[in-house]
Amino acid sequence: MAEEGSKWVVMVTGRSPTNIAVIKYWGKRDEGLILPINDSISLTLDPLHLSATTTVAVSPSFSRDRMWLNGKEIPLSGERYQKCLREIRKRANEVSDEKQGIKIKKEDWERLHVHISSYNNFPTAAGLASSAAGFACLVYTLAKLMNVKEDLGQISSIARQGSGSACRSLYGGFVKWAMGNNADGSDSLAIQLADETHWTDLVVIIAVVSSKQKETSSTSGMRETVQTSALIKHRAETVVPVRVSKMEEAIQNRDFASFAKLACADSNQFHAVCLDTSPPIFYMNDTSHRIINLVEKWNHSEETPQVAYTFDAGPNAVLISPNRKTAALLLQRLLFHFPPNQDTDLSSFVVGDKSILQDAGVTSMKDIETLEPPTECKDKVPYQRFTGDVSYFICTRVGSGPKVLTDETLALLDPITGLPK
Ligand code: ADE
């Protein structure tokens, strides 16, 4: 290794997507190792719209491990961060940086410290599982920096120990988190079912629902469910195994009707086991329920499901449509029922892939006021509109897995000081 007092900094920047489960993870059989009581399946969302970017740097001039999240220094002392750092360090190998003329030997990693800076391209306050993208990105990028040779499945098993659902963000496309059987958790890892090119027609619209109330964290919520719910055992042992194999089949066959029925049923059962917890946990609110009603009414008015909905541990709706045409009709309905507050501008109300707006025939805020009521609720006069109940919409799609960003201008740490830019 180059001399101790020298100024070199070696760094890597990575980007990891977030994911949304369509067969839900709820309940652990081992709290320390984060081992789930059932398999789960997710869609990886386009990192362009929903991702974490993380730069990790190593230098002999660093005196301790440090981390900055969205520009603010945060403690790395938490057990979840410590586990991820420890597990990756254990697997570190020799690294050569030819440009700087540096060789970091395998045994050097134990005493070298790292700086980490991470940034989420969506508000953490939106309640969109930022820790899944965050831990996936941290573990993936550290593994690249330290030249870890293990495959993505094994890397996902380390990310799992930071945040359970993070393991599914190690792959793009459609991913299963296999619960595994081993007591040490070595077989509880992510498996890619199909990559992001498999089913490109799907459109995902996320309704970020305004919520004043503080939600129960997923960690304590699932612990309370496992301890008190009589339904959770039935769900984990009897319902989910059948749904997982049917969902795998629906994804393989691009069978949207089956996909939608399974995703909606599983979201509803997850919220039912939350209600079955003592004291009951409410993650959805009135707006979430209204969105379910509008989708159910629309789906039942057609021959086959038009949209799938799924809700995580919060009130936001994740809506999946089989193609752009249907997504445009969905967006019309959503904008009709949940228009923005006055003086909001359209470009901040619908973000991500805004081109769906053109397909929906909405090019200005004025267009939203003049939208026609959906045909399936023509019988209901006056039409109900809930202004401001949705903060904004994110239009996105199924996307790719983690990547190293080679463009040095995207690094979040200064290449000389190793401190946030
Ligand atoms: N938790 C939430 N966002 C995160 C990120 N980007 N990195 C690590 N942990 C996080």
C-alpha cells in the first residue's frame, strides 16, 4: 500500500433502484439476521426516477468510518450499518488503482476507514422504502470498492441484513426474495425471475398520499404482528406459498389479469394482518381506500382487470397498468378524483415519465379542471373530488439493477479530500 501519510483517495459511485413488493414481506423468523417468514416478490423500479446514489471512498487519511445521507452526517454506529460494513470488509480483496499508482492489499482493508455519502433522488418523507435502495446501494458500492468476488445473490444476502427488502434491489426486473431454510441466513437471498426487458409494457404510477400522522415503523409493526396476529401464520404458511408460485407463473407468461388479482389480494391481506395485530396497525388512510375503490370499480366495470394496486407500510398507492393506453386512462381518473391544490404547477404534480400526461390529454392545470368523470361512476352525482389529498404522482416503469457510475462528476465525495462535495 502507498505510504500512510500520503494523500490518496480511492472511490466508487453506484446507483441502486428501489423496489415494490407485489407479494409482501411481513414478519421475521429471526430479528437479528432479518430472516422472513415467507418468500416475497417485487418489481424493481426505474432508477432514473427512484434510486439511491452512493459514493464510497477509502483513504489512509481517514481516521474513522463516516457517512452522510442527503448531505447531513449520520451516525454509522447502528447495528445494521455495522453488519453490512463488517460482512463486506471480511470479503475484501486486493485493489490496484493504476492511475494513482496505489495497491491496497487484502489485509489493509481491516484498518482502513471509509467515507460514505448517499443521496436519494426522491424525498425520504414520501415514505417510499428509501432504506431498500439505500442499503442495496451501500452494500453493492462497498463490494465494488473492495473488489468483493461473491455473486449478486450472496451480496443480496448481506444487503438483507441492512434492510430486509434491500436484498430485492440487487437485481433489475422481477425479483423473488427466497426466505431460505438455513439458520445462518446464507440461503435467504434475492433471485432474479426475469430482467427489466421481459415485460416492458407495464407502467407504474405512484400516488404519494399526504399523511400527517407518524406511521408505525415496519420493524416494530411486523414484530407486533408476529407476536399477536392469529392470521399471520395462516398467511405465511398456507396462502403465500401458493401465491408466490402463481405470481411467478403470471410474470413468466406476462399474464396481467392474474398478476393484478394476486397483487391486489396480497396487498389487502397484508393490511388485514396489520388490522389483526394487537393493537391494530393502520397504514392506509381514507385516500388510500378511495384509490382502492376507484380501481376496483373500474376493474369490475371491464371484462378484465385494468390496474393492479399495492400499498406498503404507508398510505401511498402503487398502481400498475398493463400498457401506456391504460395508464393514461388511469391517470385521467386519478387526476379527476384527486386534483392538485390551486397554484400547484403540473410539472411538480406529475413527475417522472411525464409523457403519460400527453397520452392522457392533460397538458396544463386547466385541463385537470375540465376532465370528464369516469364512465363507471356516471351514476354518482355530484362527483366527488378530493383536492390536495394526493401530494403528487410519480410515473415510472420496471427498471434495471444497481450500476457503477463511471462519470466522475456524479461522485458525491471530493476526490482530493474525501469529504462531501
Ligand atoms: N436509508 C434511507 N436512505 C438511505 C441511503 N440512501 N443510504 C443508506 N441508508 C438509507
